[in-house]
Amino acid sequence: MGDKTQTHPGAAGRALAADRPTSVRNVVLVGHSGSGKTTLVEALALTAGAVNRAGRVEDGGTVSDYDDIEHRQQRSVQLSLVPVEWDGIKVNLLDTPGYADFVGELRAGLRAADAALFVVSASDGVDGSTRMVWEECAAVGMPRAIVITHLESARADFEETTRICAEAFGGDDPDAVLPLYLPLRGPEGADGHAPVTGLIGLLSRKLFDYAAGERKDSEPGEDQLPDIEEARNRLIEGIIAESEDETLMDRYLGGEQVDVKTLIEDLERAVARGSFFPVLAAAPAAEGARQGLGTVELLELITGGFPTPFEHPLPGVTTIDGERRELKPCDTDGPLVAEVVKTSSDPYVGRISLVRVFSGTLRPDQTVHVSGHGLADRGHEDHDVDEKIGALSMPFGKQQRPVTHAVAGDLVSVAKLGRAETGDTLSAKDDPLLMEPWQMPDPLLPLAIQAHSKADEDKLSQGLSRLVAEDPTMRLEQNQDTHQVVLWCLGEAHADVALERLRSRYGVQVDVVPHRVSLRETFAARAGGRGRHVKQSGGHGQYAICEIEVEPLPGGSGIEFVDKVVGGAVPRQFIPSVEKGVRAQAAKGVAAGYPLIDVRITLLDGKAHSVDSSDAAFQTAGALALREAAAGARIHLLEPVAEVTVLVGDDYVGPVMSDLSSRRGRLLGTEQVGTGRTLIRAEVPEFEIGRYAVDLRSLSHGTARFDRAYARHEPMPPQIAERIREQAGDGG
């Protein structure tokens, strides 16, 4: 890294299977949408010899050919794996979507990886969501490096972008974020822009020229050396500050020349333990070229500076009963523990599970135990089942290349695991284990759907179950109050992809309908009602009369039924019938068709007939009495109120609080969280936050996130209630 000149690219078309964890590097690419992650992956694959000069794999596709939806939407919508080989090391490149709606795919990539490459566009800089992911990585000590792209842009400024990265990512120590190379620019064109044609290695003091489409090494001219000395000295000091040799800084400041080999070794150790974050530059290869600018240097960093899976802390592992199990990290001979980090469907192969092996070795035709626990909040029921592993393969574009095994630390695709879902644990049949699930954001944008036709209705349930099995950030709700099928998504783009997958992958056409909020009704004041159900027109008649009083109760009281009948006016055996009748009517509603809550219903009096009274008659009379009481009373419509917490950057606190107030929200308070972040607490009617997931993202430029929890139902403003009643047909 910094002075290597020999490269050993992997052979194109060959399936890659590592034999030991030390020969694996798992790297996730992180960055906002449009930063160039997928283009960078293709450039690395070309440089490593995994594709030909045209950037194509054997079937004519590219390594980024995964999903037709991605082609139509012109952006990545799912996690994808591209394995390449460099210097005898298998590098699993995990390309993640940059759009916030697909953060679940990003979290899965972070779970599967041991290090992260943050891809930053020189023309766009660092956005708020990328900063948030950096903080998440910092919290778990994940090693990181920064790659600056789009240097060909006329607005690109490598030095300024590096400064922005140091400010955004360096925290209290901006000298932990420093470039390893400086861009080498060619002659200015007619537009006055000088293109980047190569790099200058700060440690090696060598020029790496890519102008001919392949890296050529040379020595810098005497006139170029002064330009790199300041950056070189700062880099050396930054590396020495992270050195395990505490005497090295004093010796360096005393004038001692530090050997470049020593500096590279200290640099690699600092990168691997996540205390130093080098900045590199990269660009795709020109047409017909063999290597993209900076791709050799980047592969050297990944293979030499990023940690092996041995250095990745093992997520918590328990038995099915919850008993803690301590396992050696990345033990190929240990108990099998693997995790499904992604589930997808292939029209020809069927379900494919992308699996990270954390312990043991996974082989074809092996029977494994599939466990899914602790995912109930994602809409997944706990499950335990034994399944037989099908073929193992390594994905490459739309191809699946067979492999014979997957050792601890490696990633592999497993075919036809019928019950396995994203987040599930695979373990030995006779030693079932469970990995603690990784954190996933809650889907907070509701999408109410219904089948387009009877044929679609027959396929809808299976299609939806497959959809949520693949994507744990999507939650399926069968709302018993509104009788709607609701898909909870992370945003509009997430919802669009869900609908397209239902249509194109599962053949289900659905219609989106307005999402209904679960309203309630209650009495505003005490009221009485008389229910008379008398029919005596020949044969066995029906006779039941009851008188009730209804009074409001505090919120959360439900429905209370009280019997105050004296003298046997209503025979004892029919009092439960009256209660059943009023409760059934309460469930249907008394004004606008929403359930009645928080009232006490007292049975005061009534009449019965020795022959014609019955259970059914008194049920009907009870319902009629409640309806009559409601007809003469003022009925409140109650709307659900959510307790909302918003975590937002200090710059956006004012606009967010103002927006919450405009949504009829009641602000409960704020508190400082860390540096530059504020937590806002408020109570907001659910009517007002149906699209809050979308609106908040726009308001905060993607830097805020929120949670919601049901608080209670409370009366809605009269003008809104009146509009709801009119829509319901005045009680119909």
C-alpha cells in the first residue's frame, strides 16, 4: 500500500471460494445516491480481472446486472455482492443503495461486512445521512476508508473535498482523516479544466500514471516534490500518532527518518483497528482501458489494510432457549453459525439466500436448523425448522457460479431454502443456535392496498408473505378496525419497489387506496335510551324491552356494563343477553360506524314475556337501546394520538418544531443528544402524520429520523369530526 508495483489480478469467469478466513475481506460500500458506488465496484472488478475490458461478464451482462427494477429506476434498490480476487485475497464487495428508503439493505451490508468504504462525490460533498452512517460505524469500531469520486467533474476539488471529509468524519481528530495520494492532473483543456490522469503516492513519493489506461509507475520531477512534502509530512505525523511504538513520534520530530515499510505497517494496523481513516481517489476506466484511476491503490488498501474476518467481533449467539454461547471468532471447525443477510427470488432458481458464515463451514446438501426469533416487531413470527442446503454459489451479476463450500468469514448464496427469511440463523441440526438480530429502522409510511381483481386476490396473500420475508424493513398489517391490508414502508420509493415486485415477480396487481385511521366514538354526556323489540304476528313471537343509561368514562376505560335492574323486570338469564347486544352494537359504532369506547352502560329497567322473550330478542333490544341513547346525545369522534420522538440536527430544530405544531401537535419538550443533535418529543394526531416519513426527510435533508407509539384516543376538533361524519353518511 503506497509503494507496491506488482499486481496479481484474479482470473475472469472463475468462481471464488476461500479456503481460510485470512484470505477473505468483506467490504461494504456506503454513500449517498449518485456518489458512484456501483460504478466503483465495476471499476474494481475490471482492475481485478473479474470482467473483460468492456466491463462484461461471460454472459454479456455486467457485474451490476441484478434486478430489472434497478434498470428501470436508474438506481440501486438492493444489496448486491461482487466477489473479486487480488493478491490471493478474495474481496467480497457489498454494494448498497444510497437512497434513504433502502437503508435496510445498507444495514444488512454493514452486518455482513468487516470494513466500510465511504464513497464521496467530489462534486456533491458529504450529506447528512452519510454522516449518520459514519457515526453508526464509529459506535461499533468498524474500520473505514474514504474514496473520492467524480474527479472528472469541472466542480471537483480533491483538496476541498478531503477537508470536508476531515471535518465531517474526523470529529475531535481531523488528522485521523488524511489522503494517501494526491491527484496528478494533465494539461488544461479548452474549458480550462485539467483532468486527473494519475496519483502521487505520498509515502512512496512515486507517480502512478493511468493516462494510458493502465497504471504506470515513475519518479516525480524535482519541481513536483515541494508540492507533496507538506501533505506527506502531515500524513506521516498522523500515522505515527497511531503507532504502537510510543517513541516513534519523538524520534521523528528529532529528525530521524522513518522507514517507509514501518510507516505502511503502522498505517495498515491503524486502519484495521479503526483509528485512522485514509482518503483515496478513484475513477472508472475509460473505454478499452484495463484499469480505472486509483483502483489498484484501493485494492491494495483493502487487501493490506482492512481487517480479516478474524478481527470482526462475533455478534451475540445464544441457544434457542436464550442461553449465552461463547464461540471462537471465525473458527472453521467450530459449530456452524451463519446468518441470512438477504433473501431474493430468481425466476429460474427460486429463492436465493445470501449468507454470511460466522463460524464453522457450510457445505451443499447439509441439513441445517433455520431459526428466526426476536423479529416479531418486523411482522415475522418466531420459527424453527430443519432444511436441507441446496447448491452453494457465488453471485456475479445475473450468474450464480457453483462453489464447493463456504468457510467462516465468507459470504455465499444458498439456493432453495424455502423457509429462511432475512435475519434468520442457520446452525447445525443437532446444535441449534441463534444470532441476535441487527437493528432495523421501523417502517412508518403506510400503504393501503387491495387486490385489483379476483385472480389477484387469490395470489395476494402468498405474494405479500414472500415480500416481507425478503425485506425485514417492510411490515404487513391486517388492520382489524379498518379492514385494510397495509404495507408499512420506509418511503415512497420503497413503496414503489414493493408494488413493482408484487406485479413483476409474483404476478399480483394491486390498487392503492386511501389509508384509513382507526377512529373511535364516545358519549360526550350522560344519555338514556329505550330498546323495544316486540313482534307478535302469529306463531312464536319476540318480546324484549330494556332501558339503559350511558355515561362517559375517562380515556382507556373501555366499556363497562352495570346491572341495576330490581324486581326481576328483566329476568336474570336475559341480562347477559342485553350486555351482549349493547357490546355488539358498540363494536359497530353508534354515529359514524367506529367502535364505541370509554362509557358505562347501566341497565335500569325492562320488560319480558313468559313465552316470547328470548336471548336473541334481548340482544336486539340492547342494541336498539344504545342506538336510541346515541340519537339524542352528543357523540365525540375520537382520533388516535401518537407520541412522536424526532432526532434531528440542531440546524433543523426550529423548522421541525414549527412543522409539528402545524400538524396539531403538542410539543412536550426537547433534550440534547450528543453533539449537534436534539431529541424533540411531541404528541401528534395520527391523521396528521400519515406521510410524515416523507415530509420529515424533505424538511431535514435526510438527517432526521423519528419514532411513533400509540398514546391514546382523544376527541378530534368538531369541524374535522363533522367532515368525517359526512363522509360516513351521517352514521351509515
